[in-house]
Amino acid sequence: MVDPVSDLVSRARDGQARAVARLISYVEDTSPLLREVTAALAPYAGRAQVIGITGAPGVGKSTSTSALVSEYRSRDLRVGVLAVDPSSPFSGGALLGDRVRMQEHATDPGVFIRSMASRGHLGGLAWATPQAVRVLDAAGFDVVIVETVGVGQSEVEVAGAADTTLVLLAPGMGDGVQSAKAGILEIGDIFVVNKADRDGAEATLRELRHMIALGAGPRSGRSDDRWSPQVLRTVAARGEGITDVVDAIADHHDWLARTGMLAERRRGRAASEIEAIAFATLRARIGDLRGDVRLDALASRVVTGDLDPYSAADTLVSGLSL
Amino acid sequence: MVDPVSDLVSRARDGQARAVARLISYVEDTSPLLREVTAALAPYAGRAQVIGITGAPGVGKSTSTSALVSEYRSRDLRVGVLAVDPSSPFSGGALLGDRVRMQEHATDPGVFIRSMASRGHLGGLAWATPQAVRVLDAAGFDVVIVETVGVGQSEVEVAGAADTTLVLLAPGMGDGVQSAKAGILEIGDIFVVNKADRDGAEATLRELRHMIALGAGPRSGRSDDRWSPQVLRTVAARGEGITDVVDAIADHHDWLARTGMLAERRRGRAASEIEAIAFATLRARIGDLRGDVRLDALASRVVTGDLDPYSAADTLVSGLSL
């Protein structure tokens, strides 16, 4: 008999898009098979270069992603894309998104594009994204792009999941750079002003460079110690400037590897993922005690004032079989 | 030397409002002293009758609460009020609210009114409310009223914290009862149509009774087996109908005590509280492992693919000292 999980993993590694899609669905649905899937994927993971792309709605994230995919394909690299929509709790819209994005790369077996909805459950994105990245990584994609709209906490989570984070901006959006939250300066390794053929592009570039210089000021040191964020311009719809962006990503990756930061970032990411899983495990074990006679007995003693709830919680926790 | 916590508890039990306020602040701030405070309060808790009041903005919750307080005072009972605002993350507004509400009962030592902001942290209200109720309960208030605006999850949490839940409505609010979420029918033990001197009051009462009858239909049985929700009318601003409401609350409390439901509700409440504390404890223990060599070592093995994150999480959990 064929083990369904290892069969699925080997088909995903053979480049079968449907097997990859199924594995990502396991992540989205927090399937009971996920533990087994993750174990089966682990030996093959850790090879892909993970790139995060974030930016406000309307800056051209999808167009830029599509242009980056084309550039990576011309360099003969296989590319997986996760388009994460933190605002959409339903996968319906996300699936429609897939088809629109797929147009250009639909017939290319070296490209896999998947939209993921965060399903509105707290921590869903932070928990699911590294696991979905691992699927694409283990399936043999050389580059994994995680694209998300920069709202609230999502851009920080994307930066947490990526080796290199690109922040996209466009000229003439409200107050330009000022309107972008100050937080983006902290998470961006590379800043891209897209739609750079439009009025105001120069002003946006200038403002951005100024803000980065201000932010970098006090912590200057030997040049190799820290990365100086790059500021680039593109017209993604015409493919202009995309080669420079891919070169800058490669430079950043080299810097990460040279300084040991790559290993450090990935270790931090793995530690967060382990913590999140450990936490979910413990939560489930406590939840299993619902209706258990031990919890009922403790609750009765708290009601009568014989025991305080903190001591009851200690007893409950010490009774967990770990 | 006087132990500050037991001193504070004994001053709260002597009726000193400032000591009561301090203890509730410990709950709001999740003070490190909270464990000790909770243990010191436990022997004195479990005596108060806890009443939840919820309803949409504008139905007259504050006015109704104030009228109920007056009625309980005329029956010579001491009353504590927790006004919980789940939408306000800051205590500033809540403090201002205190003063406005305090006007009528400001000089009455038999009344304690406190506004609590939920501070926007998830589960804050569900976690903090039972602890704040315990402070008032242990301080010797005969009746504790928990008032909250009925938005999102908050009304369900109030019902969870109370022995008896009052749902307030007012005539002519949009589509009347229909506009109130269906959920309120499940949580209300007593329904009050306030501002009953206004146009549309009769229609609202009729509609409410109809919906309750529909909801009660399939699960009818012996009359004492289940509580038939009461539907009452008030004009709280003039004190009209308030005596009937307090009588109905007493009837409901008698029914709870007679059927054993009171003990069951309180046990369920205590179990939830114990779970929440146990969960927070475990979360803190995992958090303590940030930067620990064991977590770092596990993360390194996950990065190289030598170990999958679920197995790493198992190792982490089994290494926790409980």
C-alpha cells in the first residue's frame, strides 16, 4: 500500500502542481495530516531563496511579482508565489485572484502561483505562511515569493518569513512616503518605487532616500556590518528596472550569507514556528480537559472559595502529560 | 510588617472604596501581585449575585443600571457595578465615564462603580471580568452588576460571567428586535424594553415575545425544567418598571438555585477561568525559552532539515518544567 503523504510529497517533488496545491491546502485547513506532511517535507527544505513583497494597495504588487517571475524564469530558476491576502477571510476571492494572476505564467511548469486567505483566525498568517513556504521550498522551487498587501501587522509577518523583503511604493499616493507607515523603513531591505514614469517619482525617491539616511544615521559603522537599503525605480508593467531589482535581491542574499545573517534569520524563523506549534499543542491539551472530572473538581473547589483559580491552574498544568 | 496584599483585602472588606479600586486596578494591569490577591480573595468570594446587562448603544444601559442600583439600595443591599467597554482600549475614557455615572450614587458608601476598559488585548474582557467580579464579591457587595455594550463577542462574555443576564432593547431602533442579533435570544434570561413610553414599544414587545416563543418551541417540557425568559417594560429615566425587573431577577435566581443551575453555571465559569490562567501560564513558560540554548539548538536542526518543527515542538514541550 502506498502511504498517501509520502506519495503526495514525492509527486510534489516531481513537479506536479496538483500535489503542491494539495499540500498547501493541508496547511490552510490545518489538516490532521499536517504533522506527517511537515515531517516528510523537512529533509528537502531550506534550499529556496525566500523573497517578501509588500506595499499599499495600488502600488502594483501583482504586476511587479509577475515581472519578477519572468526575470527569474529567464535565469532558468523555478519560482513559487504565495499571494497572501490578510483581509480576506474566504478563499473564494483568493481563488479568483489565482486565475487572473496565472494568465501570463499559466502554461509554464516552472511557475506555481497560489493565493492564500488568512481565514481571519488570529495568527493565521504568521502560522500558515512559513509552512506553505516550506511546501514550495521542499517541492524544489529555487525562489519563493511571498506577496502581501501592506495592512496592519501583515507586512511585519511577511518580513519575518522572508530572507529579503521588498517594499513597493508608487509616486503620488497621498503624502507619498510619509503616508507609508514608519514601520516599513525597518522591514525593507530593498525599496522599489514602481510606476516611476509618473509625475512625482523623483520626489518620492528623494524623500525615501532622505528617510532611510535619517534612520541609518546613528547606527553607522563598518560598511559590511549592516546592509544599506537599496532604493530602485521600476515600471513593472513594461518590465523596466526589474533586472536591477533581481540583481539587488541577489546582492542582499550574498550579504546575508557572507555575514551569517542568513542562518541567523532562518534560525529565528524556525524558533518562532516551533514556539507557535508548541503553543497550539498545549492549548489543545488544555482544551481536551473540558468536561474532565479533574477540571470539574477544581472548578467546584474554586466556586466554594476552598481554592483560588491560580492554584487550580497550577494543579491543572502539572497534571498535563507532556 | 504588614503584608500589603492582605492589608488591602481587609481594607476592601471593611468597605474602603479606594482599596477596592486598587484591587481592580491589579486585575486591569495584570499585576504580578494578582496571584496573591486572587488567593487572598478566594475564601470570601461566591456570595454575590452577579447580574449582566447588555444591549445596543442608546437603549439606556447606564440609566437602567443606575435605576437598578437605587432599587437594590432601597432593599438595603450593597451594589458593585462594573461598566465594561469592550471598544475602548484606553482607560482615560472609562475614568471619565465613572464620574458621570457616579453623580447619583457618589456619596453612597453602599455603592461602588467602576468602568473597565478591555485594553484591546484579545480575551482581555473574558479574562479580566470574572477576576474583577471576584474583587467586588469578596469585598462584600451583595449584588454585582456587569454592564457592557452589546457589540461583537462582548455580550456573550457578559452572559458567561453572570448568574442572570438582562438584555435591554428600545422601541424604534432600526428594525427593532430583528436588528438585534439572533444571539441575544440565546443569552437573555430577562428581556427589558426600555423607553416603553415611546412609539413602537408595543410592537417591539410583541415581536420579542413572538421570537422567544418561536425559539422556545421545540424544547418544551415540564415547566420547571427550563426558564421561560421574561419580557418586561421600563422607563428607566423615571424609574418605571424597575421594581418588576428586580423581582424578575430574584425569581430567576430562585429558579437557578432550585434547579441546581446556579452551581452548574458557576462551576462552568470557574472552569473557564482556570483554563484561561493555565493557558497564560504555559504561554509565559514557552515565552521564557526565547533565546534559550535549547530552542536555538532545535531551531538550527529545523533549518538544516534534520528535524521537523512539530517534533521540535514536542521536544520543547516535554522539556518544560511544570
